[in-house]
Amino acid sequence: MKYSRILFAAVVTAAAFAANAEVGTHGDVGGTPQQAQAQGKSFVRPSWATKNVWSTSYNPLIGFESVRSRAEVKADLMSGRQALLAYESHTGSARRAY
């Protein structure tokens, strides 16, 4: 009984040392606090991380400028619909009503 407690304590201690040994292996953690502060100040945040998409004032299309006019887009849509209707009448496939 006494040996099992000693063995258990030895196993727990070894596991704790093994877990502690992994701390320094993830990334560059060496250096002084001043070096860490300098590294933090030089960090540039990616552009996608600067926007709050949950904000009520978020508008992803704020700088969007269309190349085509509204009439051109509408004409393209109508010609596509007419082409689809012609294809369906030609092949005999029925239009599904959703």
C-alpha cells in the first residue's frame, strides 16, 4: 500500500515535469519584457480582423462601385430568363413552381 502511494506520487511528478517541459517549445517565448513589448508594437493586424461584422454600422458594400448600370444588369437578367424559358420549352422540361 505504501509503495503504491510512492509510485503514484512519482508518476504524477513525472507527468508534471513533462507538461512543464512543453511550455517553451511553442513559438518564440524567449527574450526580455522590453523585446516582447517591441514585438507587440510592431505587430500589424490583418485587414479582416479590424472589422466587427456583428456591429449595426458594419457595411461591407460601403466602398463598392458597380461597373455596369442598373439597366444593364436588369437587361442581362431578363435575357438569361428568356434563354432559360426557351431552353425549357425546347427540351420539354416543365418549370417547377417553388
